[in-house]
Amino acid sequence: MVLSEIWIYPVKSLAGIRLTEAQVEEKGLQYDRRWMITDPFGRFITQREFPKMAMLEVTIQEDSLIISNKLKPENRISVPFEPVSGKQLSVTVWDDTVDAVTVSDEVDKWLGAELELDVQLVVMPEKTERKADPKYAKNNENVSFADGFPFLLISQASLDDLNSRLEEPIVMQRFRPNFVVTGTSAFAEDYWKSFKIGDLSFEIVKSCARCVLTTIDPETAVKGKEPLKTLATYRRVNNKILFGQNVVTKNQGLIKQGDEILLTE
């Protein structure tokens, strides 16, 4: 079994970036969902309500992110790693309220124009703690602005199985994983408890319940009924549609595309 793809999503709910290697940290992969767009009251916003967020893509520079419009790549804004406005505030992600810092008035203005909304971009300082759900967390882990847990793993075979049932195949990016694995049977990951990627150890905490975000085409921002309609016919458990596994790490370090994956339990 091999780690075939590594993905991060620096700004929550904007497009992802595929990497060939990444640094594993407690809260998630380095840069993954450390930034988030909120309304003026600090409440997070996502593609669930505003599908056009899918059309904003992100690249990483030495000291900044670049956010650009997929349809007009020349329309872009630089997001400095070191906040310029730097106003401290409380922000809300689902049921959690955590400390964050604003980044730049210029970035807020650009994002507001692109999304036609009154928004602000915030970053999570290193010292901010946001605890993963204690019902499932293994060691009181912290998480970034991700929905619930630091990492998400999906096997390529699970997507292949789903695509064999769909009229039109979909891409893995619909599900926004961090780790894609090849060399397994479909949904083998449902039965894993712990595993290693290279030298680093990880634990699976729970299956991932999927929402309407998966029905938004990441290339066009058009919303449809699939894949939830089909997944509901064979992946529904206790009224939740499950696809992928939420993961925490036991240690930190570097992982690379092509690393071997070894089951430890």
C-alpha cells in the first residue's frame, strides 16, 4: 500500500493544493486550513452556502499565499504569512469558538469583491488550541480550522468503486482528503485502526460523514445531486453517509508521495 496523493487546503473551503511531500503537525499538515474566511461576526463560511468559493485557488510562496480566480488567474491577491492588520478576535467553527487574528484589510476587500460578500480572512496562531471531539480524540489532540479532525484518508479503490456506480465519474477533490492511498480493496480503510506512513504513526478515530459540499464540482462550482444520491444507497449508517476516515497523528515529521503504508492494527 502506498501514499499516492498528498493534499492541503490552506484556506478552509477554497481549492486544495497537491504536494509531493508535507510536514505532519499535530493540528494537521503544515499550512492545512490554518486560514479561514468569516463573516463580519467571525462565523466561518464555506462552499456549502457559497459554492463560488470553489473557484478561488491557492498557491504557496516563500512568505505568503497567493489566492487567484480560476477563471481569471491574473486576478490575484497575496496573503502574507505575517498578519498586517493583526486584530485579535474570536471566530466560530461549528460548535467551537477559538482565538484568531485578521490578516490584511486589502485581502478582505479582494475576497469581498470576488465572493460578493462582506468577509474577512483570519489565521490561526500557533498558540491557539482547538480540541478535536473528545468522544473520538485519542490524546486530547488539537485541530486546525478543519471540520473536525487533523487528517482525512481515502483509498483510491473506494473512489473507483463509487465511480463504477455513477453515470459521470467524479474526482477525488470532491472529498477533500489529505491522504490518498493505493493498493487496497474498496473501503478497506473502514477496518483500519492504526497505520504508519513511512516512519510516522497515525490512528483512525472515526468514519467521515459527508455533506452537500461533495456535490459541488470543484472545477465549475456547479452543484448537483451526486455523489450523495448514489452513496446514500450503500454507504448510509445511522442516517449519515460515510466516505473516508478521520485520522490523528502520534508523531510529527516529513511524509512523501510514494511512502509505503503499513497497517499496525
